[in-house]
Amino acid sequence: MIDAAVTAFSRSDYHTVRVEQIAAAAGTSKPTMYQYLGSKEGIFNACVRRESERLMIALRTAVHDPRAARGEDPLRRGIRAFFGFVVDNRESWTVLYRRAAASGGPFATEVTRARERVLAEVTDLITTCGGLPSGAREREAALLARIAVGTADAFADWLLDHPEESPEVMADHVTALTWAHLDAHSAPAGAGA
């Protein structure tokens, strides 16, 4: 049922999708949809929750992959997994970041909650592998996480509109921009002047 709902919501605005349409695509009835998922709002929220959880699992799996090459940047692995998820799950991305945000209200709240989870994960990752000075570690990690996540969000739409690009190249760009900010910020005053 949720698969059918994600497809329907990715193709049309929330307000134009009808529960009957989702039920027919799922091979069930409208009353069954309501029984298991509640209202149309409940159906949409179930889509957002499931897809954001799938994204979080993809990120965590990549970041904590025991098979990763020694010395490989875990932030880059996480960003690469994010872009891979976007490319492989276009409908999910559309529901999470285009439809839910545009619909506002409780949907935007659900997306904000998911985004905060991603930010917390990336902040923790940067704290543990970023080589930040101990005095500014928490604040700088939170700032760098916002840079990485915000840049990745912006690049995701670019990636979808430019199929000649790859998740690997986009991950390289985002990671380089993130670490460049840290390098520039930690350089002594007047360096390079």
C-alpha cells in the first residue's frame, strides 16, 4: 500500500491524489487503506516516515561499512550513499523533499524531523572524524553538518536533472566543499594574505 502511495504522491500534488487511486494501484480497497493507514494525511505521513527511515538506513550502512577501504572518508561514503539513494529512489526523493515540503503543515514537520536526524548523524560523524579543535568541536561540527547536508540537498536536484553526473562525483564535490570550509576556518588569521 505504501509503495503505491509513494508512486501516486510522487506523480501528483498531495491535494490531487485520491485515496481510491492509491487503493486501486495497491490492489486493495479504499476502506482497507483507511483501516491500516488512517486518513489521506496518515497515508502521506506513513510514506514520509518510511522513506526517511530508508534514507537513514542507507546513510548509516555506508558510513559504518566494515568493508570500506582503510582511510576512506566516512563522510564521503555517507554523502555518496545519499546521492545513490536519490538516484535509485527518485519517487522517494520527490515525496520527501518536494511534495512534503511544498504541502506544509504536518508534512513539513515530518520532513523537518527527518532532516534533524540526518543533521545529527552527520554532526556526529564530523565530530568523530573531522579533526576539529576540541574547544570548537560541537559548534563547528554542527555548522559543517549543515553545510554538507544543505549542499547535498541542492546538488540532489542537479544530479536528477543531469543524468551524466554520478553520485560519486557529487559526493566528491560536497565532501571537498565541507572539508575546505574546515580548512579555511582553522587556518591562522592572515594566512594566505
